[in-house]
Amino acid sequence: MFSKILIANRGEIAVRIIKTCRKMGIATVVVYSEADADSLAVEMADETVFIGPPPAAQSYLDASKIIDACQRTGAQAVHPGFGFLSENATFARALAAEGIVFIGPNPHAIEAMGDKIESKKFATRANISVVPGHVGEIDDTAHAIKIAEEIGYPVMIKASAGGGGKGIRVAWNRKDVEEGFPAVKAEAKASFGDDRIFIEKFIESPRHIEIQVLGDKHGHVVHLFERECSIQRRNQKVIEEAPSPLLDAKTRAAMGAQAVALAQAVGYDSAGTVEFVAGQDKSFFFLEMNTRLQVEHPVTELITGVDLVEQMIRVAAGEPLPFGQKDLKIDGWAIESRIYAEDPYRGFLPSIGRLVRYDPPAEGDVGGAIVRNDAGVREGDEISMFYDPMISKLSTWAKTREAAIDAMGRALEDFHIEGLGQNIPFLAAVMDQERFRSGQLSTNYIKDEFPDGFHGTVPTAFQRDLMAALGCAMHRVITQRAAPELLRQDWVVIENGDKRLVRVTNGGNAFAVEFLDDGRSLRLEDVAWRPGAPTFRGVLDGRRFTAQVRPAAEGFVIRHRAAQGRVLVLTPRTAELHEKLPPKQAADTSKMVLSPMPGLVVTLDVKVGQEVRSGEAVAVIEAMKMQNIIRAERDGVVKAVNAAAGDSVAADEVLVEFA
């Protein structure tokens, strides 16, 4: 067994690998860029090596720097994690030439399966059903248009070396190909150092189901069942689960057998994933193979009890798999939610900044369920524009799917982040949707369920009661401390324009709440809150909850899951005066093009005096390895251009002004 392993990655996966190495008694070396100098992985590793500036091409994608770090530290093996050099056969061979073990599949398997173009050719020869498409390389945009029209729209434009949702566009027409093809090439070059592209038919309303495989160097290959990864946005997975609510035992066995056969045919000898696109009728087609550990591997570990990182290390050291297919069983159900630094209220655009507060839920057994949080950050850390916007991966396990979803909902309630946009409210909204709970999923889920974008959810009856009760309880606690002579029991509560009469009395950590309009009484108990605290925990009417709270003029802003309200707690006279206030007018930005997110200006394609049509591309902004095309929302003549290619811009910064 190895005594020292170098981790050629960053963030949560580097931390994840360190934890397994510690368990196995293996020392770790972490390489890091300038942006990651103060990261959790650097803090946890036994040794660290600086490898360059933040751009991945100058640090994490520079194989020579990784090999030099191994030689300087005496690391015997390299675990590449996912992304970066994890599917680079040249890197694996370069390591072998220096006597360093690559903890991943052999170079032949990487070349045959890791390359999306070659994998489709290989699968076709192996008589495995594949999605129709063009599996050769594409010369330029004109060639891409020709191929797309031969296949028939819609098509997917994909980076051959892609992964993690990067380097993918769906094209519905010729214009989409004209704009999408060069954008995908640019993303592929920036993220993977390989700008080869292929095009395949986009199957509408599909499900994304993948099979986890694991092979050793003695010819043994098993599968560890499936993961459903259909909840996606921008072709990047957001919520995953294992097993899939679609599959029955027969379909599961058939997909598993195909995945194992493909892995055996290529001599696969590590952890990998065979991805399928599945129809609602349980038909399935080979999509691609990821020759590495997947981001969503925790859900497989939770239902099988197998540490995939440990098995990768043992296989790389030459050990045979300690189990066969018949030894593997599905135990319970697991859900994973990816916590991203992005603003779901603004089209899920990346959000860069500091984690002013980072308070994840408690991990471990929580009343029959298990909570696990894979993270590479701490409170105070910076989320950089140079890398993937993931903050952490929150997973829950329970005996049934319904219980796992319920556990996830509560865990998301308990997850508190401040300082940047994050998608926790959106994830909570999905957990509460009947369609998700029923298992009726597809890769169109977010588009179908949130066609106009995400704007939170309308408070339920319980949430309306919760907001009113919490507003009055917090107001009472603050008044008792600051001005007890002003203490009263009866209040007018206005929540998002809805007026209610509420009476609140308290004793210790419990409050009696009466809604005087309809005569109902509730009990607010086990209260855990103090003035200034950002979360309010307790039990209302027998239901345990956590709400995010912050003070506002004459009340509070309260969020429970995806429902948020500004709650005013007023005397009757103050409530009367509020009704006379004129509505606040929003600022007019109709003559401006604003940057929807912080990032780097790649191109700014207009100049002063130019006529611009609605929908015309104005600029391209890049952040976290994604390029976003900014379009004009109206016709107009350009009056001013306030940025240029190469500039860093903030969210809502004015890029272009119209006359």
C-alpha cells in the first residue's frame, strides 16, 4: 500500500480524499494555486506544494508541475479527483514514466472511454445502443451547422473532453449553432485544454441515469447500481439520488449488465461511470463514460456502504476487489443536493464573494436518517471566479425515498449561508414539490417547473402562521430587553401585504400564539433564538423547523425553505398609517445593459452610435469556467460603453447605455 499520495485537485474533493487517506493511514500532499492558498484542503493536508496562479491552465492543468510536486515530496501515487487532469491519458502515462501510480483507470481505458467521440465509436462496435449523432471531429462553425441540420434539431453541442456540465449547449436552430459552437469550443479549451467538439441528437424529456462501475487489475468488474441525475440546469447536475425511482429490477439489471460489459471490454480497472439517457418507458441509450470518480458518488456510498475512494486506492495498489456482484445490495435511499454559489433568483448566475457566514447542518444520525456534507470551505473563505461554483454537497440517507426527501428538506432548513448568492431556497422548493416527491423526473424538470425562472414559493398556511408567530416572538424578546415598559401582547402583523391580528405571550423558551381573526391557538416551543442570531429554531404546532431571519424596518425578513416574507409587527395605529404610504417606485434600467453576475468581460461587441436590436448579443461574460452571452432587451442606439474586453465587472454593473 502507498505511504504517501498527492491529490491533484482542490476544494471538496481534495478534502474528501484526505479523509479516506487518513482512515487508511496514508500521508497526503495537496497542490494549490494562489486562489487556494488558505483553503481547507491546504490546512488538512500533511504537505502542500504551490503550483501557480489561479487560472487552471497555469496550475491544476499543468501536468509538469504535478509531476514535479510528486518528485519533490516523494509521493508514490496521484489521485486526480474529478475534472482537471482526471481523464487525461497523457498525464497518466507521464506519471507511469516517472514511476508514479495514477489512481484511476489505465491510459487505454481513458482514451477509449474518456474521449466522448471515441467512446461512442467503441460502444457502437460493442453493439451497445447509442444516441444518434456525429462521432467525428468538427472543423468549424459551418461544418457544425451542416452536421446539425443533417441530424435534425434539436442537437447537443458537446466538448469531447467535457464533464461536470461544462462545454455543452443545446441548439434548437441554426442561430443557436452559430453562437453555441464557438462558445463551447472556448469553454472546452479553458476547462479541459481540449477544444474538440461533437454533436448528437438531443432527446426531449429524457432522464439521465448512470451506472457506477468498479474494476480491478485482475479482470473483475462490478456495478454498484444506478444514480438518477435528471434534475439539471445548464446541463449540470443539481440533485441526484440512488437508486432511481424509474427503474425496476429487470431494467436495473439490464443497464448494469451493459455497463459492466462495456467496462470489461475496455479492460477498465478503477471507479468509473457509464451514463445513459433513458426514456420514460425505461428504454435507454449509452451516452458516455466518465473514466473517473463522479461528483455525486456519495449517494452510491450511502446505499452500498462502499468507500469508492478507498477502493480506487486499493485497486491502484494492485489489490483485488474484496466483493463480487452478488455481495452488493441496495440499502435504503439517498439524495444529494449540490449547494452552489449562484443566485437562483437571477437565472442561477454565478455569485462570487466571501462566506461571511457558513453554518451547515449537523452531520450523522438524525432520528433514523443520516446527514452528510462534503465541503471544501469554511466560514470566511472566498468563492473564486476561477473555479466551479460548488460550495458543498449535502446528502441524506433514509430507509425510504420519502424519508430521505424529508430529511433533505430539514437539512436544507438548517443550512445557513451569508455573503453571496446560493441555491438553498431553490433546492428546498424542489424537495417540497409533489412532482419531485412522486418521482416524475426528466432533464427538463427545472425548465418545466420554473418556466419564468425561480422566484421563491408562495407561503403555505403553515408558513404564514410561522412567519407571524416568529415576527411577534422576536419583537417581544427584543422589547423585553430594550424597553419593557412598551411590552404588549396584541399586534397587527403584515406579511407581504396580508394583515392579521396576533396575540403572543411567552414564558421561558415557549410562546402562546393566538390568531384573533379566526380564533386559532398555536404553541411555539423549544425556541432557540437570541437577538442578532440569523436563524430561529423551534417547534410550531408540533412541527420542528429552522427559519432564516434578519431585522428590517418595523419587523423582520423571514425565510422558511423557499418561502420568504417581510413581516411587519405594528401597533394598530402604526398599521393604519402604513396603509397611507405611497408604493415605492423601482429604478428605471430599461435603457441599460447590466452585467447579471460578477465576472470577466470576454468580448464587448458594440460601440457608441451603433444600432442594436432586441435579442442581439452585446457582450460575453465569463465566470467559473462558464461563458454567458448578454443580450439587449430592447432596440436602441448605443449612447455609452462602460467596459472593455479583459475588464472585471460586478453584478449589476452597467455595461452599455442606450440613448
